[in-house]
Amino acid sequence: MVVEAPRCSVCGRRAVYKRSYSGELLCERCLLRSLARSVKRQASRSGGFRPRMRVLVPAALTAPHLGLALALALHEATRGLDVTVDIAVPAGREWEVYVHPDSLARLMKLPRARLWKALLRLRRLPSSLRACLRLDRAWSAAAARLIGAGAVGLPVTRTTVILVMLDSLMEGADWGLSDALEESVDINGVHVAPLLYSVEGEAAAALAAAWRLYAWSPCKPRSLSAEAFWSVAGRRPELEFSVQKVVGLLARGSSRARCPLCGGASPGGVCPDCRISGLEGVEVEEFKPSPGRPGGI
């Protein structure tokens, strides 16, 4: 008995992903196009894309493979607009985000993509999910200014923002609710937007896996609510997005002051998360393959 491989609901090619809430099957190409449409819609809420624009996408400490997936989706979403996608991979004095050489090679083949290494002078890596997210905003905005990019696209999915919301509620830190909002922030002239905000985490991870974009982070952020969240969600992150309406209502009464480093709400001045991380500076250099380590960073 021959069992046929599942087929894409859109084009009939071999499927690589099934959406649990709809049962829709998607091949790697249709999955890419689906996420590219989501990225384009999300960007339109904060001004959209313009010809000859430069957008930096970080290989984020929270989930660097999702950053690579966003870079791919952003490149697809800006076809015909001559938008440059700057991909920045962070590293510190004794740590680095590692991107597999084959993944780097695939990204370097994108005609409008440029790869950068961002050197962070950091006191220590953050330990919480929210602190990692805020550090990613802070260093990527600084890196964007250095290379002349006017915008940053963050690979923050709906799964991440729900966990950040729950963690902030459990900690009694109302100022942390701003990180779960569907909002863009301006950090010293750089526009920072969560471009995967309407995308479930599982779909973004599936895109990274389907296109073989592999990366690992030394940052292992804890989440107070993760265990409870996954038990309720049945180990699947695909949830109805109406929960974000609750976040908006809760955040209306929260702190209005903004952290000058990460752009998030703060009890006053630099937020507690950024004080702990202690980001002192960022340097950026264009990626060049290392001798004896082709393609690797």
C-alpha cells in the first residue's frame, strides 16, 4: 500500500506544514507567501514599505531562527520595492549567536540582503523573556543607526507576546505589558516594529525549518508562565488573537514613561530590564567568511 504525501491546499505541491486551527496544508513556497502577506499587512499599520528603504532584521537573542525566517519573508514581501534587508547577527566578548554556514549561504543569495555582525558590549546576557526582547530592540536599533537603516523589523510572534503579557501580570510589573502590544516604537530616530505580531510562533518556526535556516542563541530566557501556557494550549501556539484586546485594555492604565534604550514602558528612566543587561555599546561590521570556517559567523 502506497501512502501519498500530503499536498498543499493552495497549489498541490508537497505540504510541509499544517495549521492546527484551520487544517490548511501549505508547501514551503505557499507558507513563505502567507507569512510575507502577514508581514506586509503588519508593516502597513506603521507606515508600510517605501522604495530604496533599508530595514534591519536581527537574529534575535530570543529566537535567532525566527529572525532569519522574518528576513526571508520580508524579502518576499518587498519584491519590486528595492528594499534592502539588513540581517544582523549579534556577538559578545565570550558568546555569539551561531548561524549555520549553509543558512548563511542561502541568505547571501538573496539579491537585496546584506549580512552584518553586531558586536555588543554587554555586562551580561539577560535571563527573562521580556528582558531578551527589550535587549533585542535596544541593540538592533543601535545597529540600524550605525549602518544607516531607518527601520527595524523584530521577529516577535503572537506566542512570544502572550508569554510576555502573562509573565508581566504574574510579576506585577504593569510596565512590562507594553511589550505585548501591537505597537511600533521610535528609538532615537529608528522605527522599530514587531513584523511577526500576527503570526503564530509555530508557523514562523516551520518556515525556518522548511527553508533550512538554522541558528542557535546562548541566551536561554526563562518564562514564569510558559509551563501553564503550554498546558492550556495543548503544546501548540496557534491561538485566537483576541487575547491582544485584553492586553490593550490592561496596558491603558500602565506606565506611560518610556525607556530611552529599548523604547518599552518604564517606571521611570532606563527600565529595570535594560539596567540589568547593561548594554554599553554596539559596533557593526559587514560579514566576511572566516578562513577555515566558510560561511560561518
